[in-house]
Amino acid sequence: MKILVIEDHRPLAKSLSKGLKEENYTVDLALNGQEGHFLAESNSYDAIILDLMLPEVDGLTILKRWRQKGNQTPVLILTALDSPDQVVAGLDAGADDYLVKPFHFDELLARLRALIRREHQRKDPVLKISDLLIDTRKRKVWRGEKEIFLTAKEYSIIEYLAYHPGEVISRTELWDHLYDWASETTSNVIDVHIHHLRKKIDQSYSKKLIKTIKGGGYALKID
Amino acid sequence: MPLKLIKVKSLKIKLIIWFSALLIAVYLALSLYFFLSHRSALYQKLDSELKVATLSLIKNLRMEENGVLTLSQNYLSGIDPAIGFKIFNHSGQVIFEIIRSEVSRERENSEKAALPEIWSSLDSLGFSFADRQKNPPTDNYFFRTRKSDKEHYWRILLLKTTIPEEEVEERNNEKANELPSVIYLVAFKSTRPIDEELETILRIIIIGGTAVLALSFAGGLFISNRALKPIQMISSTLKNISASNLKTRIPSGSYDRELVPLVKQLNDTLDRLDRAFERERQFTVDSSHELRTPLAAIINILEILERHPRSSEEYHQAIDEVLELASGLQNTIEDLLILARLDAGRSPLQLSRASFFELINEAWEMVKDKAAEKKINFHNEISPELIATIDIQKMKRVFINLLKNAVLYHRPNGTIWARGQQFNDRISLEISNNGPEIPPEKIPHLFERFYRGDESHSNAVEGAGLGLAIVKTAVEIHGGQVQVRSQAGLTSFIITLPKI
């Protein structure tokens, strides 16, 4: 899952980015409104964390512009402005959630997960494909009774596929959601990760879940 | 106890009273003029009647040989029967009298006894013997109004004349010299018809006055209601304006010219209030942002640090970051407190004599470490004799903030100067640097609270953008002002203080 953080307070932005990365999110960071606007326009994110008081262009203006142009990315406003008027203005500008600074990081993470679930019309934080269980809260994966241990990137791939069950996901799309804009790796590395995932999830089971679609990409589905 | 005038507080009642008073005054003046001129016309008419009757009487008078005056009988038919006559001879005796029914009726009606006295002698008619002796004017008419009793007035004509000479000579040649050639003729008529007419007029005036008074009250009420209506409209608009709704304005188009300045003043006041509230609101928003964001960063850094075991290097780095943020937060809080105290006037000026040279040197001590890092030079060129009465703590804060800013935004190896000048009525102090110029569009905002030249709110350690706001407020409390000049490679903050 790839998150865009738009926050002008450098120490907070750095710390947020570090914390989210440790939680297995891919993070792009923008320190002002202009940069944030540009990144959101040119990349596809699973969620955006938006500060409101930003130099150059303020958060609400950017948000309204996105929504006018049809950008559907879930947006969580993270701001020091706490009056009911400001919360209403934020939500009515098209935000999906609103969190006031100072905040608890756990709460922010929970709200992000909820945003992503909502985006995929899910209620249960545990994703199920046949006997494959993915607990998005603890980032743990089971096949039947057996826990499967995955690397961070492997987990991210299987989670992303599980959020889109039965859909064909191209390598580019996977790459877009797993690597930040500064990454220089190629999409070949996706194939390597898929290869490892197959070994861990499908190898010892008769029912194969990860499918390769020729000329398309990958899909997680029951036949 | 002295009589106190009742103070009328109602504008409406005042308007009605003034309106009615004015109207009544005009009415009374007009009535008085009419009454007096009418009265004088009536008297003139009466006088000329008396005069005409007198002239025609004289023409018809005949002096008998025995000195008795006789009148041709047909004369009386042509003369107003209400006019009576009496003729006195030179020595004041009545020699002739005509009193006919009209006159006697007037006399009957009043107290009979009181009547004759008035014209029984010439003296009582104001035509004394002494007057008669002294070069008496002949053929002059004198008119008098005399009271015969309590309420009965008569108009009296007095004429001193002579009987025409030819007639006397014709009839009695030898005795001519003995005849009383000079006579005093008195004609009189009751003024009752005039008095009655004037009384009627007076009654009409009084009735009319009552009507005018009633009308003027009604009119005053109408006018005052109309005049006060826009004021009521203004006040009902104002009633809807509260602290949360300061955007409403009194519509200025629909008012009369006289009320436009009032409406404008009220709207201007509302504008100022609105701006003040807006500034206050912005200040609250800014201060909550400036306090909460670093706090959020501190909490976030610590929370994330706690989630996983870290290397000691990571811990040290986090501690440094948090300390830096905390000290930035401390600075912001200090500055906010200083500003709040300055605003509330809770820290009154503690004035004492101080030398600016020493004060600025002390201020430099606070920033010289930072300046040394950037190898910035400082020249204090203020004369040690420049002494003024100031609040030392507040002025020191002013110079610390100005010098801190000068160091912060300066380029390495730059120079900072402090200069001072004394004028008759003021002292001018200047902190200048040869660093980068301030863009002209930023200058008007420099002293705004939470405004930062570089517009990024990320320099937590460098303060929250309150330094220059404190400078401005502190200098203004001293009755002075701050100006900024940034041109030709030199940026100067100029403080002007009045000499106390």
C-alpha cells in the first residue's frame, strides 16, 4: 500500500514517513502543497495524509481541486485545526477522515486501514481467499491452520492481491503500489517476489491461489 | 429647593415639543399681528367717524346774539345717533350738549352716576386749564379713550376751535369781542361695538390656537415617527449583529443624506471589529498550529521509537530531535506569553534611565554564539552618551529579537551595525545588515504574528514568527514605531522612540 504524506513540519514529516515505512507502507513525502499536489496528480496512492496549513497552496484548496478533477484517493486530514467548523469544512471538501494533532500513531494506522478497507468495500480486517487468511492489523498470513512467514514486500504483494480478489493486477500496478517514486528497481523484482510467494503459499497445497495471466499480470483467485 | 427642569430623554417627545412650540409661536405671532392691526383699523374708523361728525356739527352751529349756541335741527338726522357732543367755553363751562337716545342708552346701561364726571370738566378729559392757556393749538384733533366705569370705555375727540368769524360779525357786530370765540368741542362714542368685535376675534384666536396645538401634536408625532424610522431600522439591523455574525452591514443605499455619515461610521466600526475578530481568530488558529505541530512531532517520534527495539545511535538521534523540538516549543510558548502580557497591558512599563550602547551590547551577548558560527561581525556604533528613559527588559527583548533575526537571515561573513541618533523630540535607533534584501511584497507582513520570511513553518528551532511582532508591540508600548528599509544591499530596522 502506498501512502502520500503532505506535511510541512519537517521533523513530523520525517518521523511519520519512518513510522509508516516500518508498518510496511510505501511512503512518498511532500513538504509543501505544490509538491504534494504534483505527486498526487502523477501517481496512484492508496491513501493520502494531508496537512491543512501548508506553505504555497493550503490543504483544503488542493483537496477540492483533486475532487473536482475526479481523483478518488481516500484522504485523511491530519491537522492542528480542531474546531467543529474546520472539521466540517475538511470533510465537506471531500476528505474521508479527520484527525487532530497531536495524535496517536496507532490511531492513525487504524484509521488508514479503515480507509483502505472502505475503499475496497470491506468490513472485516481479516481478508479471506479460500483457506488463505490475511490479518491486515498484525500483517500475519495463514494458510489453513499454518502461519506463513512473509517478508515485508511479499506481504504487501499478497495483501494488495487479496484486496482485489479475482482481478488481474499488472506488474506495473503492483510496482506502483509497492515502490516510492524515487525507487530505481525494475518491475522484474515483482516476478522474483511472486516466485517466493508461490513457494510459501501454494507449493505444498493442491489448490493453487496465485495465478499468472499471460500478457496481463497476476491474480489471486479460487478456480 | 430650586426648581429643576424636567429633562426629556425621548427624542420623539423632544421633536414633538419643538415642533408644537414652533407652530404655536408662529400662530400666536400671526394672531397678535392680525388682532392689533384690526384693532387699530377699528379705532381709526371710529376716530374718522367722530371727526366727520364734529366737522359737520361745527358747520351747523350758530351763535345766537345772547351767546347761546344753536344747531339747525336737520343736522342731527344725518349724524350717527351713538355720537354725543359737548361744547365747553373758554372758561370750562358746558355751553352746549347733544346726547341722544343711543348715547343715553349706553349711559343708562352703565352706572349713571359714574358717567358725567368724566366729561363734566375739561380737566378730567386731560385738557387742563393750564394747557389751554399756553399757546393752545387750534383746530387740532385729540383722541383719547376714557373709562367711564369698570368696563365701559368711550372714545373721545377733543377739538379746540373757533366759531367762524364772518357769521359772528354778521349777527352781532358790536358785541363781537365779548363773544366766546374759542370753544372746546368734545365728541364721544362708546367703544362697546369695537370691544365686542375684538372679544369675538380673541375667542376665535383661542379656539384656533387649541386646534393648532392639537394639530401640531399630531403632526409632530407623524414627523418624529417618520424621522426616527430609519434610526429604528438601523437599530434593528444592529440587533442582529453579534460576535459570531460580524459580516452583516447596514445597507447604505436606502438612507437619507443626513443619515449616510452615521451609517458609514457604524459600518466602518463593524469593519474594524470584524477585522479585529478575524485577527484574533487567525491568531488562535496559528498559535494552536504552532503549538500542536511540534508536540505532534515529539509524540510521534517517541511512539515510533517505542514500537521496535532500536540501536543506541537511533535513540540518541531521536533524543536530539525531540530536544530540539521541545526547545523550539519552549521558545514559542515564551514568545506567546510575552505577547499576551504586552497585549493585556499586564506588564506595565518599568521606566529607568539606560544607555542604548550597553543595552545593545548585552543583547548581542545573547546571539553572538550563533553569529560566530556564521562568522558575522557586529559593530555597535551607538554613542555611549545616548541615554533614554525606557523599560530596560522590554527594550532588551526588542534588540535581542532584531539581532537574532539579523543573524538568522544573514549570509556568512556578513556584518551587522547598530546606530543611534538623537533629535529634539525623538531618538532613532537602527539595526542594519548587509545580508540578502527582503522582497518588497513581504515587508508589509513582517510584523504580523506567526509570519515567517521563508514561509516554511518547518524551522521549529528558529521560533514561530513572533519575534518581530513582539518588537512592534513593545516599541508601540513605548509610544514609538518600527520601520523597515531594505534596499541597495542594506536591510535596516529603524526604531523611533519619543524622548521622555
